[in-house]
Amino acid sequence: MSPRWMLAAVAALVAVSVSARAATVQVTMENLVISPAELSAKVGDTVELVNKDIFAHTATARNGDFDVTIPPKKTVTFVLKKAGAVEYYCRFHPNMKAVLTIAP
């Protein structure tokens, strides 16, 4: 095997393993409920927040890690940056609560 071929093979393996590791997890806000109420993900995963209601919601982390506004009938995404259990809620509708557990 030539060194150039080996380098290309290693680069392809790294690209596959990196893309296979990151995932998209979906959270739905509908009828004043966050679903699922408990969700696990990993650092680097993308969170997709889908607002199916006719009014705006937020996903506001109690520890300050994120505060995202989701307009009515829209979807917003963000990437998880650090590990830990994060309780979050909607600032406009505080009874809407959920927990996101983020693994390293």
C-alpha cells in the first residue's frame, strides 16, 4: 500500500466516524407541552426544536446554557456544547418543562 492511499483511507474513516457520532434529536412543543419531557443526547449533537403551536415558545436552560426563542409554527436548531443535565422551560409558559441529559 502506498502512503498516499493509506492517508486517504484513514481520512475517510475519520470522516465516517465523526459524522456517525453526531445526531439530531427532536423536541416538539405542542398544546403547551414539551415532548419528550426527558431526552438524552451527546455533546456535538444538534437539537431541533419544533414549535407546532400558534404562539411563540422558548427553550430556556435554568443554568444559562441556552435560551432559544421558537416562533409559532417554526423549527429552530442549535448544537450542544457541553455535558451535563440541563433543566429547561418556556419563559412564556413556565409550566412547560423538560430535562436534557447531555453525555460527553
